[in-house]
Amino acid sequence: TRCPPRRAARWPTSPTAPEPRFDFAIPAPPAGHKIGSVVHQARAAETRREILDAAVALFSEHGYGGTNLNQIIRRAHVTHGAFYYHFASKEEVAFAIIDQVAEGTAALRAAFVGTPASGLANVIEMTFQLGVLLGRNQSYWVAAYLEHTMARHSPKGSQEAAERIEAFVADVAQAVRPAELRDGLAAEDAARTMVSVIYGSLWMGGLLN
């Protein structure tokens, strides 16, 4: 399946949207550690980042099915050995992209729905900011595409996508105030409906924009 092409986003930029970077923090070495090991870790982190960046570009251009390992290796300018040091397969690369971006979206959700001031207005603003990320950033768009693709073709992808959706539902249910719900409507039921609409609108918006 070819990843649908992206056009320039019409959404305004947002200072709250995190920059999409495949950064892997390297902790300070414990006392007695050799500098060489730290340099090796830094190079390994850079190589991993280059592989993920190359994969994002290729998945965007050719889709998941239209991209093979040799293309990723050539685009990243790494050896086969360097690739297999970090990833066992193309599927592992796809999941790494999904997981890295999921950390950013989870942090964004927490900023909007994990505060005492949470409410439907914050849920709406959070949805807008997620749209900004998908519109502005290739990594976020490709991760959304990969999540959809892997959920359909991989048991692991299906399970992890379901877990992320449930976490999203829980966040929204926590954010909604009882006074904002009609009598008899449970917060979880309202949240599940809202998350379904959010996922659908963001996905279709990405396809049509």
C-alpha cells in the first residue's frame, strides 16, 4: 500500500507541538567508564537515527509494502551489519517509528487532558494540535500511516494500536467533566465516541488535505 502523498499543510504552526526528532539520549557515563564507549554509543545512536529518518522518507514515498531493506540501507548510507545491529527486520523499523512518535503524542495528550483545567475545550484543542502535527510533520504522518497498516497486517500491530486507543480513551474520559455530559451518559462511553471521531477525522483529513 502506497503512503498517500502529503501536500503543504494549511494548519497554522503551534508552539505547543513538539519537534519530531528521532533523538536517543545518552546518559553520562559512570565513574571509570572509558570515553571510547561513550563515543561508540553516540555513533550507534546517530546510526539508528539515520536509519529511522531514511525509513520515514521511503515509507512516505513508496509505502510500507513498496519499500525494502536494501532501499533503507542505501538511503541511510549504512552497512548491512550496522542495520542489523539495530533492527532485525523492516517490521522492527516500522514499529520503532510508531513507538517514537507515540511518545510525542502521549506527551501532548498529557499536556491537555492531564491537568485540573481539563474539559471538552481542551480535548478539542488537543485534537487541533494533533492535526497540526500530522499536517506539519512527515514523521507523524508516516507513523499514523504505519500504525494503520501494521494494525491490519500484524497481530502485534493490532494489539499495540488497540492499547494506544484505550490509553487515549482513558485520557479523554478523565478530561471530560461530569457537568459537560448529559444525564445517564458515562464518561468512558462519551470518550470512546470522541476518540473514534478524532481518529477518523485526523486520518481522513490527512488523506484529503
